[in-house]
Amino acid sequence: MTTSVRPKRVLAICYSQTGQLARIAEQILAPLRENPGVDVHLEMLRPLPAYPFPWSFFRFFDAFPEAAHLIPPKLEPLALTGEEDFDLVMLFYQVWFLAPSLPVTAFLQHPLAARLLNDKPVVTVIACRNMWLMAHEKMKNLLAGLGARLIDNVVLSDRGNVFATFITTPRWFLTGKQAGFLGCPPAGIAADEILRARRFGLAIQTALVADAEKKNAPLLTGLQAVEANPKLYFSEKAGTRSFYLWGKLLCAAGEPGQWRRKPIIFFYVIFLVLLIVTVVPVSLALQTLIRPLLREQLARMKHDFELPSGSGAERMSNYVV
Ligand SMILES: Cc1cc2nc3c(=O)[nH]c(=O)nc-3n(C[C@H](O)[C@H](O)[C@H](O)COP(=O)(O)O)c2cc1C
């Protein structure tokens, strides 16, 4: 007599404005979908009202107070009931103003999230410009509050360096133009890196077949899942603090979209540009000067921020894609 083994059930949560994160999710989920032993439920989040793309100047900056304070927007009804029992949850998210993007924040505060994620192993996949450290700290707290177990974190970031992306990324969001500009590479994550993300799906599929998701240990070690740049931590700390404080003022001034917020946003953007052109280079220069003193601390921070999956490459040859 043959016993029928029930398929492994994977819940994937995703929101994507330009389609970039959706393409990454598709690459990673493809090997799981191709395996008849795995059922994938992909829930695409739809905020109400939808965020525009490209953004207008004010609408873009008007989103930071709520992002910094994790104040959720409304979501269109989910296709989930909360009664489902998933073996693994994959949370695809982008960073907005050094915090998880608002649609994903909204999902994590949705009444169904606690039922769906409690005691479940969770794999997070971040796609962002390159500043994700503080957002991930917030994500870890949100997941812990839901009783979820973070077993892996994958990070894909833009191909340009910190300074190039300060130009190309806002240009992309405010005009829709993603192509290279002033000698900087195109904004966004390189197409070949998106394709290579398939290796994570292959490894997760192998792990599910072996019941490895039950062991409360990472499934994606040795696959260059994440490369943290702890030198950005100090700039992210300063940025987060400023978003928090100014965000408080803006939230007190009115709801998103209200005219009373506009003059404050205008002054804040001038302040923010000054902050970026001073704090980021000064912080990076200072760190270079005192590098010998900081070496151990930065190495420890890099290691800790890369947990649980790590930056090791020892299994890369098993998953050539
Ligand atoms: C409002 C907004 C704020 C953003 N803030 C950050 C940020 O703080 N750090 C970062 O690395 N990327 C930031 N990004 C880039 C996004 O993380 C992401 O890479 C981009 O929006 C593409 O995602 P998509 O799939 O939703 O199109 C921001 C994007 C938007 C729209």
C-alpha cells in the first residue's frame, strides 16, 4: 500500500511597484512551482489607495512618516482565510525609508498575519537600493511579535555604489527612467542577479523534500545570500532617527496627502539632502581613518547582520543557474 504524502505548502507574500521584486519572487518560486510535491500560494499585496509610479515629489516624501513609524496603509482583502497551515513562509519585501515598505508592514499588522505566521519558519528576501540594515532590524521585531521564526534572509541590492544610487534611484522613482545616467549604472538590481536568484528556490525545494524546514536552521547557507556593509550602519542610524523625529511632526500635522504636511516636507527634504551630502561621506571617511580601531567591531557587525544565512559561497557550485 502506498501512503500519500501531502505536498509541502509555501506561502509567499510580495508587493512590487515597478515589478522588480515580483520578478525576483518569480525566479525563486519557479523551482518550487515546478515540483509537484510543493504547493505555492503567492499573495500579492494591493495597498488602498495604490502608491503611484512614478511618484510625484511630495507623494514620495509624504510616505516616509508612516514608513518610519510603521503605520500601515489599508490593503485590499487577502485571498487567505487564516485557516491555512503553511510549512514555510517566504516574505519578499523592499525597503522604504530605512523601514520595511508600507504594504508589507500592513500585512504584518493584518489580523490574519499572526494566525498564518505564528510558529512558522520564515525566509525573508529583501530587494533594495543598498540600505537595508535598519529595515531588517524592524522586520525581525515584527516577526518576533508574531511568534514567527526567521530562518533565512536573502538580500539583493542595486549594482551602483552608495553615491551613484543616491542619484539614479530617486531619478528612477520620480521620473520612471531607470537607464544609466551621468556615467552611473542603471538604477535597480542587475538582470543577471535577478536570474541567479533562482538558486535560492532550488535550495529551498531540496530542503523541503528533506523536511529541513522543521529543523529551525537556515536552508540557504553557502549561497551568498547576503553581503552586509556595516559601514552604512552609522548613516542608517542617523537617517532612521531623523525620519522618526520629523515623521512624528508630520503625523501630528495631518494624514498622508494633507496640504499641511507639504511645507514641512519641503523643509525636511532640504535638511535631508544636507544630511546625505554631509553625514554619509563624513561617516564613511571617519570610518576609513579609524579603520584599525573599528576593524573588530565592523567584522562582528557584518557577521551579525548577515545572520542567519551568511555570505559564504561554499554551496554555490551545487546550484549553477
Ligand atoms: C518610497 C521609497 C523609499 C525607498 N527607500 C529606500 C531605502 O531607504 N533604502 C533602500 O535601500 N532602498 C529604498 N528604496 C528602493 C526600494 O527598496 C526598491 O528597491 C524599489 O522600490 C524597487 O522595488 P519594487 O519591486 O517595489 O519596484 C525606496 C523606494 C521607494 C519607492
